[in-house]
Amino acid sequence: MGGRLLAMVNAKSLADTLGYRFGFAWEPIHDDEFHSVDEVDKIFSADFIEKHWLGEKVEPSGFDVLEEVGFTRAGLDAAAGRRGLRGWICNEFQIRDFFHGGPELVRRSETLRGFGFSQAVNEALDAAERAPFPGPVAALHLRSGDIVRGKYRSMLDFSNKVVASTLVKSIASELSSKGLTTLLIGQDRATLEYLRSETGALLSDDLGAAEFEDETLRAFFEMRLMARCRTIYAGSSVYASVASTMGDIALVHPKTLFDGSRPAEMILGELSRHQGDYHPLEAAFGYQTAFLDLEDQIGPARARDILEKAYALDPENDIYPLKIAAAFFRERDYQSGEAVLKALMTRQFEASPAMPLRAIGVLVCRSWRGQVMSKDFESFFAAAADGHPYAAACSAHILHIVFGQLKPARRMIARSLEAEPANALFKRIQRHIRPSATPQSGLLAKARLRLWKAGIRI
């Protein structure tokens, strides 16, 4: 919901500044483990919906897309006269930074205050406005959800959206030294209760959130509480960004409270003393956070020590054994890294012969920032060149999926089969590495795939 609201604020700010019409699409979500978005009429007023709602989905044909590339009013006005142009889709969170040449944009806080919310949402916002604070307060947002406990915990690029719960004690202590009470806003009740007992921090329930059983209303209540604080400390959470916009106050990453690698060392120190007090996935994410902060400063042996502790807590997360193998490879201990890969890939292949293996999906995963494990690819290639067949099998997938190099990928998996001709996994990978074509592919790509299936290699 936070992402939708922020995109709407950006779009309406531009539209109001330029005199264009603003509209938005809104589709509810009720079947996701970590995300829930209510129907449009539960969040917005009937008048706001009538003026601006375009439906649950909008057909994008006829729309240009505003991307993170410089644009001006003159350019938009000129394009507006183009036949068939219906308007612009505006979903990029930082899009306002790319508008140049005036006029000055309507402030996002002013735009958000102008949204027509439903009566129930307005009542939640008003209740948060009336809640008594015990003095100067700083908000600390502990996003968790799918990044700590779901599928995105294996995609390292998303980790900066979350503040590790294992750093909270240090943050609360630092804020207290500045005369600020910490208001904890988060998703996991047990973690919040434990941290309150250890730090004396406020929870939103202490200020009235418990009166709102509805998840959406509670979310708006908590956003408004955060908006009233001196500062909001959070990762790159869009939910926190909306609260920052609502109150027109600073949003700061809590790592800025400390110098250099201190946050990582604080997390490791907390885990050495109190690991058992945290949910295993919260503790594992603490190790992941510390590892990512220290990765470029520490040697492979210490990296493995941190990763192995995370892996013991989160054995279903394939990013850890892959990174452990890469750490061995960087030391040219190819045999040990190969053993890690063999155990991982064999276990997954025995559980399911589907290609690619789950671990390979993590190895070649691409996020909005690029390849999640790109800095480790050369280590896998080096291990493959040294004659290790499981590293070669991984390298074949990297060449095929990441770089689109079919022939080098085929040669790489052939190395694996030369080493172990009877290996059923390697045979399966060899069959899997072939030309690819999608419904959007051109005629040449589709022709190559048909020839390949017919046994003709080009």
C-alpha cells in the first residue's frame, strides 16, 4: 500500500503543478502472505474515487511512461498534442527529481494532505494526531515481512529496505542519549514485545493502535504517529517514506547514527550474546546484514563464519551456501567450495528434477539493481577452470541465463560430463541449456529453437 500511495503522490503532484488530469488504478490484494491491500472504497472517499479512480487496472496502450530520465514541462506539453496519447504512467518513486525547468512542483506533503480518504481512514489519522507523546520521540520502523521471512531474503539487494531487529537495542540507546524516546513500528509482535522489554521503547499499542483491529486502519494510524515524530529512522521502506511525506519530516537510515562498520559489529555482538532471544529468521537476517556491511572489508574465512551461522538458522536460504562456496573459491580452496555446491545441488535434484534447480535460480537472480551474485561469478568460473564439475555446472547456467552465451554454456556443462559422464544432474542440465524463445521473441529465435528440438545444432 505504501508503494501505491507514494506513486500516487508523485503523479498528483506533477498533475496539479502542470494542470493535467490525475488518475490512479487500484486493485485489492487479499491472498498474499505478507501483503494486503484493501478495496479502493475502504481507503478513499466516494468523491475522490469518482474524480480520479480509473479502475482496478488500466490498459497501458496509448500511455507513455515517465522514467528516471530528465523531462520538462515544455516537452510534456509538446507531447500532449500527439495524436492518440492518453497520458503518462508515473510509477517511479524518485520521478520528481528528474523534472527540470520549472515551475516548482507542489510539495508532496501538501499533495498527500489533499487526498480524499474514507471516513474510517480519517478517523484513524485523527486518533493518531490526538495520541499523547511522552516528550520528544523518534520513530524506528522495523519492516520485516517477505524480506526477512519470505522469498526476498535470498535477494540481497532488498536487505537495505529493512533495519535488522538485532540492531534495535543499540539504536534505542543512541537515541536515548540524544533525549529521544524510541517509537517502534513493526510487523512481528513477538519481536516488538521483546525489544520493548529490553529498551523501554514505545509501541504503537501504547498510543492506541490496539483499538484498530482492521489492518489498513492500523497502518494509517501508525503512519500518522510516525509523521508526528522528530525524525523517522528506517531502511528504504516506502511505507516509512509515506509517513515522512505525511509529516514533512526527515527519513534517515539508522546506520548514520554510527561510524563505519560499527553497526555490523554491534549486530554480531548482540547475536553472540542473545541470538536465542530472536526468531531464527530475524537472527539470520542480522547475520546477513552484518555480512553485507563487512563483505568488502573482511577475508573469506570471516565471511564464511558469519554466513555459516546464518545458514544454520535459515537452512532453506540458498544464498548462504552459494556465498560460502564463493568464499572458498576466492581463497582458491576449490575442493571445499565444490563440496558445498555438490551437497546443495544433489540434495535439491533428488528432491525435484525440475530445471533449473532452486539454488540456480538464486545464483542467477536479477533484481532492479542487477545480478544479485554478480561479484561472485568470476570465482565460479575460476573453480570451473580448475576442473570442478559442480562449479562448471553453475557456470554453465551463469553463461546461459545471465549472459545469453549458449555455445560457451554448452562447452561448460560438457566439462562437467567429462568429469562425471554418468551424472544424471549434469545430463539434465545439458538438455536444459538450449536456445530460448518466448511469445515475444523474433522469428529467428523461434526458428533456432525449432531446429534445436529437431536435433540440428547451429
